[in-house]
Amino acid sequence: MPNYRSFETERLLLIPSTEDDAAFVLELLNTPKWLQYIGDRKVHTLEAAKEYIRNRMLPQYAKLGYGNYTVTRKDDGAKLGNCGLYDREGLEGIDIGFAFLPEHEGKGYAREAATEVKRAAIEVFGLNRIGAITVKENTSSQKLLEKLGLRFLKTVQLPNSDEELLYYELIVTPAPVIV
């Protein structure tokens, strides 16, 4: 994989996901909250996790230069979750998303990672609009999206799904140029 950009915060490293993350991705995609709030991706073996990374994550890096980042704690190298910018079918623009292993929730990691991904979206990748989707029941994600400055806009349905999702959005207005 080419050398795509990684990011760093006070406590975390956000590194582009690769097939080396397959065991972690397998674990994350099968946590109770992932299955409840995001859905069963039918990733139940290490090989299926590698295939998911190859087919769902890596093509977006090749196309856009950003995507899914594995969030790692600096002090011990533990893989905590993922956070990234996604080009989702059925949504206009780029979507910010995050998910963490249950044992790492409630410690501010999601907010720290998502704040950095939002900063990178605007300052590094030049995005002026960031969207996000969540199910109505996922109030913790809704609260984090609001802390990031995204506001509820409407309900949406993704292609091939009957589920109504909440759509949040942040519009970034460029700073005025002073001459």
C-alpha cells in the first residue's frame, strides 16, 4: 500500500488500515454495538476480514487518499477502534464515522480521534462539508457528532436498506482571504 497519511493526537495514532489489521477488524465488526448500530457485515473469519479490508477500505484510499484509520493508543500500541472519512453509496459528500471496542468506550478516545479526523478533513483534504449517519437509537454517537459541530439535518435511507437513519452535517465556510 502506498504511504498514505497518518495522524497523531496527544494519546492516539490514527494509521490507515491495512490487511495487518484483519484480526482487529474481525473483533470490532463483531462487537455487540457494531452489530446493533451498524449491522452485520458477514465478516466472521480472519480471511473474511482481510477481504473486507481489501474490498471496502483500500479502494477508497486509492481513489481519495483517505479512508478508515485504525486508532491505536500511543503508550502501549493497543488497537482501540477505528475512525475515518467514508465515501458511502447513497450519501452526497464524505461521511465521518467511528467505532471502538467496548473496553475502550467512555474514555474520550472517540472524541479525540474524531476531532483529529475532522481537522484533517478540513485542513489536509480540503473538505468543506462533512456528513454523518447514525441510527436513531445510538444516542452516544449523536452526542459526539454534535460535540464535533455537526447538526441534525434530515432522515435518509441508504440504497438497499429500509432503515431510516439520522443524517448530520457540518458545512465549513472558508476563511476570508485578506489581501
